Amino acid sequence: MDFAVQTIGATYDDYLAAAQWAEGKGLAAFAIPDHYIYGTKEDALSRPAHDAFAIMAGLARETETIELVILVSPITFRHPAVLVKNAATIQEMAGGRFKLGVGTGWLEEEHRRFGIDFPETNERFARTEEALGYLRAAFSDPPQDFTGEFYALNAFDMQPRPALRLVVGGTGAVKTPRLAGTFADELNAYPAMPDEYLARIRRAREAAAAADRDPAALLVSSSGQVVAADTEQEYRDQLVEIAEKAGADPEEIEREAAKRNAPRGTWEQVREILSGMEAGGMSRFYFQGEFDPAAIELKLSKLT
């Protein structure tokens, strides 16, 4: 299993420092989400939120080896043609190191604030599936026409047209794995109970086979905030600190984490959870959260 970082920054320089640090440590990837706000509370609304594609374009020129990932971009924000051109440009700038994540979008508040349509769930999934088909058609060699209910592409020799790499990620148990297997190079499946997690991977690989793609070539990753300590009591103390900052109940946080089988507890327990996911086919884990080099260093020392 390899490890990666997914984080946000207050400035471009924050992103750059984090990406260059991750690259220097030999981490597999540096990922950022695509959001216009980072929550619904007043303090979150005033937090700087940059355009993810602009950030990635800068990082493409100021890093050298690390994979750069948008994890993920809501289809509600941009027409697939805009995704095509952004992805092609950044991929060229990054020398092939860029990977585009595409998803349905989930934070309704950011859509309301900016006046962006937020269709119901089924339509968002339908649009996401069409967008993925559109992207694959635009980057195919030779390019192909695409016609759907929401989007259409008249094929031509689009340039630049570097190799496209796609991620489909989320908490979905059925549609998300199917879309990943059908269209993507990576399934980013959030932690779940062991049987459910294995089922998601199986569905993705079955979808890849049905689409005449190599199921074994699909990278399976996961993401999350790893909360761990040397002892159970130290872990519980961390939960209390997290709950106080969030204005939440630590026991409720633990119950919700347990339902999702999130990596948490003692380091031994976290290794056990990640090992189970790895045995099922997961080979990359993105550490999510505030960029804290010392905390990530500790996780790497305990988990590798």
C-alpha cells in the first residue's frame, strides 16, 4: 500500500509547500478537493476557497514527480467541455502526472450560495455518467462522437489530447463502483464495513470487465482522517479534543466512525483496518485533513 495526502490551503503558497513536502517524502500523490466553500457554518464560509484547476496548473509547473489529483470535481460546476480542456491543459503542463476526479457533488449550500443548479440525486448521477462518457470520447484515439440526454460532443482532432486519467470516488455502494469500473482508472472508495467494502471493489471490477476493460488495472484507493494513538486512552483523549473543536459529542463521533469502519483507535487497530482493506484490493490511502507535516510523519512511521 502506498500513501498520499489530500488537503486544502489558505493560499496558493500553502498548497505549494504541502505538495513539495509530499513530493520530497516520496508520497504517491497530492490531492485537493474541488469546492467553492468548505462547509456551512459562518467560519467555514469565510475560509479561502480557490479554484482547484488553477491551483493544479500552478503545482504542475512547480513539482516534478508526484501525481496531482483533483478528488473530486462536481459535475454540477462545469460543462464536460470545460473539464476536457482543463484536464488536457493541466495534463500537458504536468507531463502526464495529472488525474481528474469527477463526482456528483454533494454540498448543496455551495450551489445555493453561487446560484448553481443542484439537481436531485438521480439526475446528478445521470449527468456524471454522461460526463465520464463525454470525457472518454473526447480523449479517445481517434476521437468519438458522444450523444446523451444532457451533453453532446461532435468528434474532431482536439489538441492537445494527452492521455486522460480519471478517478471516480465517493461513498456510493453501487453506482459509484459501476461508474469507476466502466470509465475510470481509479476508484476512490471511502472506508466501509469489510463485507461492504469488498462488495464495492467487486462491483467496480465486474463493471470494468463488462466494459471490456482490464479489471486488474483499476487502482482502488480510500481516503479519510486517521485518528490514532499508542493507547486506547490517548485515542479517547484525541476524540475529546476533536469533539470540542467541532462542538460535537465524542461518543457520537466514535459511533459514526465505527459504522464506517474508519481507521481509528490504537496504531495496531488502524493497521488492522487498513490491512483488511488492502487484502480486499485497496492499494492507496489518502490522508485527509489539515496539512500537518509532523502528524503525517508520525502516521507514516507507524503505518509503513
